[in-house]
Amino acid sequence: MNLAQVISYGTFYLTFASNTRRSGVITSLRGRIAFPSSRGPQPKAGETWHVTIAGENPKRTVYFLSCIEKVENGA
């Protein structure tokens, strides 16, 4: 998966990939699986976005991300 480039506390640049288990995209952050929040822009596979952590699941194994701004288009 991707390495996150930290730009300030709690904000990151992440590149999303196709989710092979269900529709949509997926990425990783701090060793956890991460998905874009359903309440906002939905990245496409290969796109890099400026994101923040919007929440996590109760077991703290998955992050949900708020997508702030698209930085780079997919290939």
C-alpha cells in the first residue's frame, strides 16, 4: 500500500487504489486500512488526495477519511 506524507498534525496526502473486495477505493494509513468517508468526495483509483482522519471503527482497525482536495489524477 502507500506511505502517507504528513503535512501537519492529522492531515495527509494519500493515493487510493481499487478495492478488490467491494466497490470503491481503499488505502492505508499508520498500518490500518482506510476508506473515504461516505459523506464527501469519492476518490477514484490512482488519485492522490489531501485527507484528514474523520473517524475509526470501534475495534480501531480501520480509519475513515475526509477527502479535502484532489492533488493528483490517477494514471
